[in-house]
Amino acid sequence: MFLSNRRPTFKFSSIVTLIALVLVFCFPSYIWPVTDGEAIRIPIPAPSSQTTASSPKATPSATAFPEKIWYKLGPRGVTEQARKWIDSCLDINPTHKSKFMTDLSGDAYVKEHFTHRPDIVNTFLALPFPILKADFLRYLLLFNEGGIYFDLDVSCEGLPIHDWVPEQYKKYAGLVVGWEFDVGWWDGFMRQFATWTIMAKPRSPHISVMLDDILEGLQEKTKEYNVTIAELTWTMVGDVVDLTGPRRMTRSIYKSLKATLGDGFDQEDIAALYEPKLIGDVLVLPGYSFALSSNHYKPEDMQGPALVTHHFDGSWKNDHGGETADPVL
Ligand SMILES: *[C@@H]1O[C@H](CO)[C@@H](O)[C@H](O)[C@H]1NC(C)=O
């Protein structure tokens, strides 16, 4: 079963903190061993290390995960198939309120709730591709209100959301993510968290880092090409996965954990998981939780159930960066 509800034991002396700060400033590659556009190489550790190490620096929070389920509709609304997937989640979570955002209500929401961050509002509204906005919006919604975000092509596998977070982590976890790729890949592959299902308490500092990193990434693009955000073309945008998608989210979470936990965070601590693991206040779920078909487990390694299935029905991989209102033929 799930291990460890020990209280945090990791402590920094101020000297260590100082050294860490110096390292971070002088050698940014310490926090992020990657140069522009280069793949992150994370070795796969031996899967035997099922230790009970408690997570450093998690502090209990009185807030529970808000009972909200967020969806974002495209111009085509909800297909019959998507309706079934959505219902599979709503039916087993009757106390959760579902919130369906549209392009219009998404814009209005960001304008209303992020007035104190004109950089966010202006960038969001100017983004010329639906997929970039869809990525950005989920982080904004979760940051502002928390809850759980589902893509429209996600179905639930029967376990109510209340039971997703092991009891001993409920107080400590502020962000719940699941591996998309974790177990059964080749050496040196790049791990990433799924973005089709993300759960958060409001104001997660890790999501705050994601938001700032996205803004910075977009700024870099506009400088590189000497254009405004609105003038970005699909070619300039390049790899969406990297700019706003799962790889962005994963990098920002690593960065944020490293900034808060210092040496208490090692990417390998959350690699090759067979059960949920709390690191700081981030609960990382194993690949089978959100992405069973993207991982390769021996049957005995599945120590819990699949929670959702992602049906890969996304419609953004075209040069409009999103679905059009035309019917699909
Ligand atoms: C950037 O674009 C503006 C107008 O679009 C132009 O005036 C300016 O010279 C450009 N700068 C560079 C460095 O190309």
C-alpha cells in the first residue's frame, strides 16, 4: 500500500541555502541541466528502490482540493463520444461541480480574474493558436480556483476523485500530476507529466512558475522573430509540447521543486514509480494512473488502478493549432 506519512525531516542550514543560491545563480545548469531546445536526459533508476523516504518540506494545508471539474470546449462543442467520456467522470463524482469553458468564457475569465497581471491577460488574449490558449487556460484556472482539469477526450475508470490521493497525502499535496511516460522506455528518454488531467489546490506555487515560464518562453519567441505575440506563426511557435504543453509543465515543476527543495529534490526520486509519491507538495502518480497505455508494466508492478484513460482525440495537430468549426469528415 501507500507508504510514509512521516513528517518532513529535511532541514537546510543557512549555509547550505547560501551555497545553493550561489550555485543557482552562477551555474543555472545545476537546476536545469538543459540548454535551449535540448532534450532532458533522465536516466531510469533501478525499479527496486521502493523506499519510504518522506518528502522534504511539505507543509500541511487546511485547504482541500476544490470539488470542481474543468473542461474547455472547442468551437465544435462536445461530440457524442466526448459526452460519454465526460459523463464517465461526472457520474462517479456527483459532489463535484463541472465547469465548461468556451473560447469566449475563457477570455472573459482571464480578463476578470487576472487584472492584477496585465502581462498574463494581454499575452493570453493575443495568443493566435487555440492549443496555446487551451494549455495556458488550464493552468490559469487551476491556479486561480484549483480543482481538476480534464481534456474532453479523457474518461474515468471508476475510482472517485476523492480516492485518488492516498489519505496520508491529502493534507500535504497541493498539486497532483501523473506521468505520461515513466516506465518501460529506452535509456535516456524524456519523462513528462500528462496535461490531460491535472489536479490542484488554488495558488499552487508550481503553477505560478509554469505561468511565468510560459510568458517568458513566448517573450523569447517574439524577440527571436521580432513580432508581437499575435503575429506568431505556427512555424515560429515550433514545438507546442515544449512551449506550453507537457514538457513545459514538467520542466517548470522540476524547476520549482528544485527552487524550494534544493538538494532535497532529485528527479530520480520520482522516476519509475509504482505507487504515488509525494515530493514537496507535489503528488506524482505513476504512469498507470493517467497513462496506462503509454507505459509498459509487468502485471505485478501495477500497485493501483488506472484512474483515467486518455483517448488521444485531440484536434490541435494541424497548422491552425486547433479545431476549426468545420465538421470532421
Ligand atoms: C523589428 O520590426 C520593426 C517593425 O516591425 C522594425 O521597425 C525593426 O527594425 C525590426 N527590428 C529588427 C531588429 O529587425
